[in-house]
Amino acid sequence: MKIVQVQTQAEAAGAQRVSDMVGEGLRARGHDVRTVFMYRKTDAFDHDRTADFILTERPGGLPGQIRAAIGLARYLRKARPDAVITYQHYGNIFGTIGARLAGVRHIVANQSGQPHTRGVMGLLSQVDKLMGMIGLYETNVVNSAWTEQQFHNYPLAYRRRIRRIDHGVPAPTGKFDKAAARAAFGLPRDAWLAVSSGRLTQTKNQIALVGALEHLPDVHVALAGVGPEQDTLVAFAASRGVSDRLHLVGEVPPSRIFEFLAAGDAYAFPSMMETFGLACVEAAISGLPVVTGNLDVMREVLTTEDGEAAAIFVEADAKGMAKGLADIIAKPESMARLSAAGRRLKEKYSLAKMCAGYEKLLVS
């Protein structure tokens, strides 16, 4: 099959990581897969030969969004794919409309967040609700039991299109030397280091990790990612006198994420809203002990098939994160147990199983 994946923006974030893995897996199964981004946000996919861009920069206002939508529709009409897989709110809406205009038969949407009720995101959720009810896309993929539950009060016409496919999560293909990894990212060689990855945003809540440094005088934190909260984090660290123990390494491409994780002694994830937490599961599978916020979805995702927790769950504030990290430092046996449980998650989140799930939807 000829398949096009529609993403909103090109950057090294979780939703893009998922489409990357789905595309790679479907290509391995003999399908022709390309991913088109409505606009280029960072250089994360500049050298990806299977990626295309409608706009080279973020569209400004309604005229820019109209240009992106028209450009996407033209792209799909020219590509004439057999199937389209869409991601994120804008990608789902414009990708579905464009696919319909191009006469595409198989359209699969992905729900990367819970429904919203306010503002622009609330409007997009209502549009998605209508599209799902009238069948503009034939299948609606959710990535966890928690995410599926968020749509429990939607009409049956919407819910009957929902299918659950848990994310597949890759395991590192080799071992990375910790000292070499720290040198590669400019991190201190001998410090006790907690690492974290993700866009620097308010919902990812990295400010809780910066605040935790006040309570952990011998600990350093390294953050991989870029985003609108970067200046706020830097200023907050300066105001608390911990700037020398906060390390911002910038955007790390997927090809180097396990190298970055190898630099850490533990992984800290204070996010306040997730539907799966792909970055956290990657860290657990790499063998890092994990401290994460006490979200229901994280408890679901970070539990092995035999029922063992692969993380310490804490309040997602400075004191909570500090306590979780301090407990790991004080109990080496806890670090070993969490590391072993985390590695077993690779059995639960198989890439082959995920890609087979998408293939079944597309060829049925």
C-alpha cells in the first residue's frame, strides 16, 4: 500500500516519534510510507528522506492556516495514497478533510490527547467529535485504556470507531558508556544526574525538577528538549541559585535519545498531563529507574504485565520529585528493582505488535 502520514509540526516530540516508528515498521512490512508535516518547526526531520513539508515555517493566523490546509489537500491529491494516518488535532482535521478530497478510502486518526472543553482546543475537540460521529475517518486510534476512557460519554456513533493500539517502544540496540555519553552532551562526569526529555512547556512541568534541586544539593538535572518555557526555567534556576546544576542540552534527535539516557543515573518525569508518556517508557526500557508524577495513565503504562510497578509515583511538584529522587539515591536495591521492571516493559510494548495493529486497520 501507498500510505501518507499527516503530522502537524516537524519537531522531535512524542507524537512525531510515534509516526516515525509506525512509518518505519510499515515500510519493513513492504508498504510505501511517507510523512508530511503541515509546517517545519525545527530541523529534526530535515534529513529524513521520507519526510515532506507543506510550509517551511509556522503558519501565522488564519491566512497561514488556510495556506497549510490548501497545500496539504494538493499534496494528497498529487500523492494519491491508498491510506492516510493522521496525528494530533490539526493533523486529524486537515488530514482527514484533505484525504477525503483526494478520494482516499482508508483514513485512520490518532487521539494524542483527551478532549478539551475551552478555547481553541475545545473547538478542535468539537470538530473532531463531529468528524468521528459522521464517519469522515473510519478508525480512531487511542494508545491506552486511560485515553479510551476519556471518550466514555461520547455518542456511540463516535465510540464505535475507537480502536486501542498501545504504542510500541524501542529498546536500545546496544550499550552506551555513561562517561562517553556525558562527554558527548557536555554533562558533568562525576555528579549524580537525573535526566528528563520532552518539550519545555508548562504541562511537561520541568520547573518542578528545577525546584527539586533546592532540596537535593548534590544532584544535577539534564533536560533534553526545546520549547517556550526555556527562558523561564533558566531564570527560575538563577533565582534559586541552582543554575550550575541545571543542564539544558537542547533538542535530541530520536537516533540519539538512548545515548542521552545513558548519561543519567535516574529519569525524572513531572508531566502534569499525558495519554501514554512515551519518553518515560523509553527511559524505563533503557534500564533507568524512573520517578514520575502520580497520574493514572502513568500507573497504567508503567506497570509490567505481571503487575510490578516500574516507577516511583510522587506528587509532581518540587518536593515530591525531590523525595522520589532522594528515595532512589538512598536505596540502591530500589534502583535495581525499578531498573529490572522497566526493562521488562519491552515485552509489553512491542513495535511489531503496534505496526501489525495499524496494518490490520489499513488492509481490512
